[in-house]
Amino acid sequence: MRTNFLMLHTITRIVSFIVISFSVYLFFAGHNAPGGGFIGGLMMAGALILLYVSFDLTTIKKVLPFDYTFIIGLGLLIAILTGLNSMIFGDAFLTQYFDYYQIPFIGEVELTTALPFDLGIYLVVIAITLLTILTIAEDVS
Amino acid sequence: MSTLHFVALAPFIMAVLIPVFYFKFRKIHTGWFVLPLPLVLFIYLLTYIPAGGDPMNPVLNSVPWVPSLGIDFTVYLDGLSLLFSLLITGIGTLVVLYSIYYIANKNGEPLHNFYVYLLMFMGAMLGVVLSDNLIVLYVFWELTSLASSLLIAYWFHKEKSRYGALKSMLITVTGGFSMLAGFSFLYVLTGSFSIQEIIAAAGTISGEPLFITAMLLILVGAFTKSAQFPFHIWLPDAMEAPTPVSAYLHSATMVKAGLYLVARMTPVFGMLTEWFWILVIFGLTTLLWGSVSAVRQTDLKGLLAFSTISQLGLIMSLLGMSSAAMHYGAAGSEALYTTAALAAVFHLINHATFKGSLFMVVGIIDHETGTRDIRKLGGLMTIMPVTFTVSLIGLASMAGLPPFNGFLSKETFFTASLNVASMDILNLETLGFFIPVLAWTASVFTFVYCMIMFVRTFTGRFKPDNYEKHVHEAPAGLLVSPIILGGLVILFGMFPNLLAYTIIEPTMQSILPGLLNGGEQFYVNIYHWHGINAEIMMTIGVVFAGAAITLNLKKWQQTFFFNRERDPLNAVYDSMLDNLVTGSQIVTRAQMTGRLRDYMVYMSIFISALGLWTFFRYDSFAVDLGAQTPVPVYMYIITAVLLISTLALPFVTNRITNIVLIGVVGFVIALLFVVFRAPDLALTQLLVETVVVVLFLLVYRHLPEIKKESVKGWSKAVNAIVAASVGVFVILAGLSVHAMRSASDITPISDFFIENSYTLAGGKNMVNVILVDFRGLDTLLEVLVLGIAALWVVTLVKHRMKGDEDV
């Protein structure tokens, strides 16, 4: 008998997008409310793992053709570069800056250099979680 | 930044561009792009030579690097630095030119590697001699070791190259490390890393017990680098490097870094009796050992390597002797006491010229005949006339024959040794006599190996069957550099005072600054004929004794001594290396059992022992059960669930139950975070638990059945004690911290974060602000560790060992 995962697949499709959106929200909210790169990254990883678990590895690999090893390096590079950025202005490594800007229609927005740093963390966390799990999952022996 | 900073940095900048030159202009030999750099630097440095016999005014220029630790990139150019910078860039130019013809631009020849390493060395060496700050000097010093090792291993497919590279690396870096310790002691004593400030403070710190330790440690660094006995064994094995490298690093410049350091430190340590005797004894031992060992070499480069060792010992002993002048103070600035310093500086220059040319000549012979074995060579005089002439000049100079520069410096060496032997300080009146004796004996052997190289290579009958290729004279390009150096040998031999006024006097000024008053300088006049005196008799004696030994060499070669070409000290090094490897294997196997349980035990023991010891040591146990908030009923329930699930864990034999119990523990802890109003932690904990569930699902099929293991009684007891002590420690620490907080008015660090997270970092979520801003570096390094761990998982799973490999 062919097993049918219709329910699982349908729900996963919806739920994973909700979780992914929530993860992005957590990432951006991080500076002033609970959240941040680490939690957001784990949440995103959880959502992607849900996809991998309910569908199968090969399908999702086609949908998400990411090289997670590369993303680890990319995330670290982003984090280090934001750190180096402050050295150009003569401050210590990883000094973060912030300021408030008026943007039309949105209102006052705080922009910080901590955000790209957090983005680096976010990417690394997603990538290491998935890389570890996928590597073990793909191990056939 | 001054121009002098760029003198040291320019080679590094050039090195970055090398790959572009190599890959974009594949047809042109990369060396041509490198060649202008040392030439320009050499010409620029020449402008610093003081004009018209004036004393040299040192140039000092500082750029802060790590100001909080007193580390500045300070360039300091005085006579000594200038001499070395000129040697590095001058010989560097000739070596690069020579290498263009020596290493052909064939397909697959990694020329870019060669020139990147060579430029890295050049910059590092210039950095060593130009920097006034000891830490900067140390960094450049280690870079020269690294570059040297990489250059030795340039043809890394050869086993011997790798062996030599490793050996030179291990020995020189160990010495460098010891030197760093010595520098740190000097910093402790003077509070400065600046050499000039240390020299100024030398008088006040010389009584400290650390002072002699610092001297010994620094000397280990200098001796390893300058291949002094018993550390010299790396130099003969370094001869596996391409010959331009041997000519440049391993005879003219890098091995003289130790001499530079000793000369530089003479004003600091020169007043110590130990300084004089250590330098003289080790220098003379090296001189004798090197020259005796050189005699029995069959490889021309090996012969030159031991000859270099011996000449380095000669200069080292001269530097030791020159420190004797400091005991006479300013009054004794007459030639009698300063001859040793003069001889050291003069011989250093001469050695660079004649040994550089000889190495290049040997390279030519190797290149054109395909062998460097003196048992095969012979009769090259007529076939390679130009090479022969240059060698003759170089060898005669090395043997100390007039009218070449080697004769002059050998004469001053004899004069210095006789002068020192006649002094009445430092116990010299009783022990001094052996200095000229040793000097003379070593010079005899020097003469002998020069004769061997000459006779065995160039005279005799030419046997074409010994060579794999057709032997002919080298192309002009290869000959230019040795001819220039040979020309300098003659020029400095004929007109030594060209050097005296321009560079020798300022250099002596930097070695012995204490003997001069402001504005004064040394007066040096070198000439050939001093009349019939002890020195000329010694030289004549050397020639006769050397000739006698050479003529009877056939008999000597039958002896046991002669048949051992390798230095016996190599056995010590080899066995040390072997024991290091086997020893570390034993240590690793003893602790790395491969069982997670053992590692947990190690960590638990360490943490609880360290913590408990600290608590006992500072008597910090405190229990204060007052000031408690009432505990709500649900907390008892949560804690009870946590306790029960934890206690149940060891008794469960079903793996699924096991996993579920661990999950319960995790989720209850997340609940605790919620209760204590830590939403970030609770969220993280929940997510981690979720991911862990997936991980467990994945690895579940790999896990073995839980078997009833027969654990020994004592092992169980140890585990129980370890587990209990961790628990006791955590509870005690928690109680004590609580008591301390209410007892004393310690402000917890969280107050700072609460107050400042919005004003300083613009964030209302304190946890996140700490993560990305206040403690951003921690976070960065943590994710770095996580990344490495993930890559390890990939390595372990995808490239796993099959079971028959060893660590």
C-alpha cells in the first residue's frame, strides 16, 4: 500500500511558512524584544527541519539548493566584517553603532550595526544546525 | 609611518603582487619583477651612510601598534642596522639575479612560491634589524624562521628537504621562544620593550637575579639562529634548499641574525663576566667543531655549511671578546681593546662576500655538472675557467691569504685574540692563553677545507664518465652575481678603508656606545703590512700546517673519524624527535579511551575540584537562609518533576524512555526559565529541545542496544563520588553566592547592563544587547566554535576512519 502523507504535507506547507515568518520577525525584533539572531536562527532551522522530515531529503534539496558549509563561512565573514567596520573609524574591534532615522510612511526607525552582525550569527546558526543534521541523516552506513 | 617603515614592509607588499606577475606574465621569469625591489632599497639605504667620516646619527621613528602593552613599530637605524640592511638588500639583489638563471621557468616550477617566500624572508629580516621594539623584532624573527623553513622545503617532494625544513623550524623556533621569554624578563626589569631604553637602563638592572636568566634565554635564541654549537645541526640539513637560498639565508643574512642580536645586546649585557665567557667559549667551540667537521664532508654544500658554522662561531667569539673593552670604560677607546669589535664587523662583511660567491659557485657546479660530490668532481679548472677564478678568489679569502679581505679580517682576528689573552681582567690572565691557541688550530682546519675544495674540484684529471650531462662553462647570467661578489672580495682586500670610514666605524659605535662621548667616533685604519709580528707568523704557520695536513690527507681518510660524515649530534636530535612522537602517542592513548563516559568524568572532576579548591582556599563557604522569598506551590511541583525524571535516568534500560526523560528535563528547565521571566532563554531552550529530538531520531538507528555492563565496584564508587561532588559543588556555590550577595554590597554586573543597554547600545532587550554588542566578541567566537564543530561532524561522518589507521 502506498502511504499517503497528504495531511502532513498540506499542514507542513502552511506551518513552515508561519514558522519562517516568525523566525524573521524574531530576528528583527531581537534588539528590543525577545528574539535575536540565535533564537531566530534556531527557529528557522526548526522550520527547515520540519520540511526535510515531512517531505524527503532529495525533494527539499532541489527546493533549497544551499551549500550549508558555504553559509557558515558567509555568516562568519559578515560578522567579522561588521566588527572590522568599526576599526576603520578608529574604534575597537566589534564596536557597534546605532542611530534613529525618520523614514517616510514607516516613522522613526532605529538602525544599528548590530543587525548585520546578528545576521551573521543567524546564518551560522541555521547552517550549522542543518549541516549537522543533514550530514548524519545522509549517512547510510 | 616613515620611509624606513616601508623599507621593511615593501617586500611584503611585493609578495602579495607576486601571484599576479606569475600568472599574468607566464612567459617572463617572475624574478625579473622582483629584482628592482632590493636594488632600489639598497640604493635608498646607501644614502644613510654618513658622509666624510662624520659619526652616524641614528634615525628613530615610531608608529604605535599596541600602545597599551608598550608595543610600537619603532624603526631605529644606526650603524649596525644599516650594515645589516645593506647586506640584506645588496646580497638580496645579487641572489635574485642569480636565481633567475638558476631556477628555470619551466612548466610546473612553482616560481611564485619561491619568490613569495624569498620576499617574505627579506621583509622579515629587514624588520628584525630595523625594529627597536623587542616584540616587533621577535615577530619578524619568527617570520624569518618560517620563511627559511618554507624555502628549505621548496622542493618538498624530496624526503630530505622536508626533514631539513622540520629540523630548522623546530630548532630555530624553540630558540626564538626562549628568546621571547628573555625579552619578557627584560620588560619586567625595565618596563620597556624598546632596546634603546633598555640599554639606557642597563646599569641599574644589572644586579637583578633575573638579568642573567634573561641573558641566557636570549643567547639560546641567538645561538639557535646563528647555528652555534650544539644547535648547529640544522644548518647542514638546510642545504637541501635551492642554492640561491643557501647563499642568501644560510650564509649571508639569516644565520647572522643571531650575531646581530648579540651585537645589539652587547651594550646591555656586555659588562657581565658570563656574557664574555659564554660567547667566547661557545664561539670558539663552534669555530673548531665547524672547521673540523667541514674537512670530512664530501658534499660541496655540506662543506660550505660547516664552514659557515665555523665562521659564525668565529664572529660570535669576536663579539664576546669585544665586550671586554667595556670593562675599560671611556678611557680605553684606543685600538688595543676595540680590535675585536672591528674584526667582528669586518669579518661579517667579508664572510658575506666570499661565502656568498662560493655558494653561488657551488650552485653553478651543481647546475652544470649535476653533482656536488667531491669524489666525482675534478679537473674543472680548464672546463669552467671563470667559475674557477671566482672560486679561487673566494677560497683564498676564506683561507686567509693576502691580498684578499679574508686575510685582513683573519689578521685582525688573531690580533684581537692575542690582545684579549694579554688582558688582566675576567680571569683572562690564567685562562686567556687558550683563545689564540684555539683560534690558530681552527684556522689550520679552515685552510685545510679550503684546500680540499680547491684540489678536489678543480685540479686533477677530468673524468667525463662521472657526469650525466655535458659539462661546460655556465651562462653569463649565472656568473654575474658571483663575479660581482668576487670583485668585492678583491676590492675590500685592496682598499679595506673604503669600508672602515663608511660602515665599520658607525657599526662599532652601535656595539660599543659606552666607550664614546657625544660626537666622537671610532677611528679605524686597516692595512696589510704590520711588519714581522706574531700575527703574520701565525698566518704563515697556518699555511704550513694546513699544507702538511692536506698533503697527508690520504692517510687521514682511512681513519674512523673521517668516515663519519654526519655530525654525531644529529643522533641526539633524532632520538629526541622520536621520543617526542612516541611519548605523545602514549599520553594520548592513555586518556583518549574513546568512551564519552570517561571524558565526562575528566571534565566533572576538573570543574568540581577546581571550584571546591577555590572555595576552600579563600574560605568562601557561606550559608544564609534568611531573606528568602516565599516559594509558591507550583515551584515545588516543577522541581519534583525535574528531580524524579533526573533520578530515574540511570535506572531506565529502554532507550526511548531514556530520550523521553531527557526531553522532560529539558522542557521543565524551559518552564523554569518562563517562571523566572527569561523569555529569551526559554525560547532558546525550547528550540534546542525540538532540534535535539530530531537529532535523536536520526542517530537512533546507529545507537547500540543498552547492554547490562559489568562495571567494577571501584569504578562505580568513583563515578558516584564524582557525580556527588559536582552536585555538592553546584549547591554550595549557589548558596554561597546567594549569601554573599545579601551580606556584602557587591553590585552584580547585570545592573550595569540594565542601566546602559538602552543608552549605550540602543536596545531594550538586554540579553540580545549583551550578545551582539557588549560581549560581541564572545558571540563571534562561540559561533566560530559551533562552525568548527559542524565541520568536524562532516569530517567524522563523511571521511570516517576504517579502523586500521592510527592517530
